[in-house]
Amino acid sequence: MDTTTKLSRTTIALHWLIALTMLGLCALGIYMVQTESWGLFHWHKSIGLILFGFILARVAWRLKQGLPPPVRDAARWEHLASKTAHWLLLAATVALPVTGMIYSGMGGHGFGVFGLEMVGSHYEAGKAVALDAGLSELGQAMHSWIGYGLLALAALHVGAALKHHFVDKDNTLRRMLGRS
Ligand code: HEM
Ligand code: HEM
């Protein structure tokens, strides 16, 4: 159970596993798109799909437990802002792999985990044949926008964590690092 002084191991482990892997996948995604490094796409998809399993477990955990209680009483607006940001971050962790799958699946590129095919590719004369070009383009656009949105929100989130630690000098960051 998460309390005002201590977070459960599950909360801490899932937070850092998902946070650091998502940031890594954003960096990899932007790099591979800008440099057109096609060889990196299967790494991005495979790691994202494996992470999706942990993401679903984490969302189930949060829906069951709710968000951790704040370490101290805060103004109503502060509490509301933190709750909204945390649910938005959770929503982005689900939306990114889902839109990635829609883009790759509907675009005819297919996806799977390290060679284990989940949705097959459709290529003709070396070109991917879309199953639904409109849906694929929508998936691609949303994947990109949500990716950049997540980075902006994560920057605010890290800023808030640092403010708690250095300005308010409370236990918010220490608690997420496993120290009470
Ligand atoms: C789970 C976390 C994931 C994160 C954080 C993430 C993030 C990103 C980001 C930031 C980009 C660059 C977008 C751009 O510059 O326009 C990208 C590109 C891409 N991602 Fe993901 N992604 C994830 C999972 C997936 C999954 C599961 C798939 C497919 C099964 C996928 C497929 C792709 C593809 C195909 C691109 C290239 C898009 C293009 O060519 O415009 N991603 N991803
Ligand atoms: C790497 C820098 C990060 C730091 C220093 C950090 C720090 C923290 C801290 C201190 C908390 C506890 C807040 C509280 O007690 O109210 C927290 C919670 C949370 N963080 Fe982060 N975080 C980081 C990255 C991320 C990223 C990238 C995501 C999203 C992918 C994320 C999603 C969440 C969520 C959803 C919560 C609510 C509690 C939970 O579900 O685990 N964090 N974070």
C-alpha cells in the first residue's frame, strides 16, 4: 500500500521502469525518424510492445489503488494540478503504444517483438501496402503529437519534483526513490 510516508515497491519499480524506458523510446523515436534509420524501427517497436505489458499492469494497479496520497497537505489547486498531470501521464503511456500499433499495423508495416510477428507486414514491390491509409496517418500523427506532449508534460513533472525537493524541502522525491 502507498502511504503518506512510504510508497510500495510495485509503485516505485513500475514508475522508474516505465518513466526511463518511455524517455529512452522518445529519444530513439525522434532519432530514428530524423536520421531515417530503418534498422532501429524494430528495436523501438519491440521494446515499446514489451513495455506495454508493464504499462497495462501499472494502470490496473492505479485504478485499483488510486494515486499515492500527497506527502503533506497542499492547496486545493495544487492537489488538483498534480492529480490531473499524473492521470495525463498515465494516459500518454497507454496512448503511445496504441497509436504506434495503429500506425504500423494499418500502414502495412506490421509489428512484433524481436522477430515474433504479432501483426504481419504487407509489402508489394518493396513498398508497404496500407490496410487503411487514413487510420494509419491518423495513428502516425497522434503518435508524434502525444510523444512530444509527453516530453513537455514530463519536463513540468520533473520541475515539480525538484521544486518539492529543493524549495519545499518535503519528502515527495525521496519517497519515490524508496526513502521515507
Ligand atoms: C511505448 C512507448 C513509445 C514511445 C514513448 C514512443 C515514442 C515515439 C516518438 C517520440 C517517436 C518520434 C515521432 C516523430 O518524431 O514524429 C516515435 C516514432 C515511431 N514509433 Fe513510437 N513510441 C512508443 C511505442 C511504439 C510502438 C509500440 C510502436 C509500434 C508497434 C511504435 C512505432 C513507431 C514508429 C513506426 C515510429 C516512426 C514514425 C514515423 O515514421 O513518423 N512506437 N515513437
Ligand atoms: C525521470 C524523471 C522523473 C522524476 C524525477 C519523477 C518523479 C516523480 C515523483 C517524485 C513522483 C511522486 C509524486 C507524488 O508523490 O505526488 C512521481 C509520480 C508519478 N510519475 Fe514521475 N518522475 C519522472 C518521470 C516520469 C515520466 C517520464 C512519467 C511518464 C511516463 C512519469 C509518471 C508519473 C506518474 C503517473 C506518477 C504518479 C504515481 C505513479 O503512478 O507512479 N514520471 N514522479
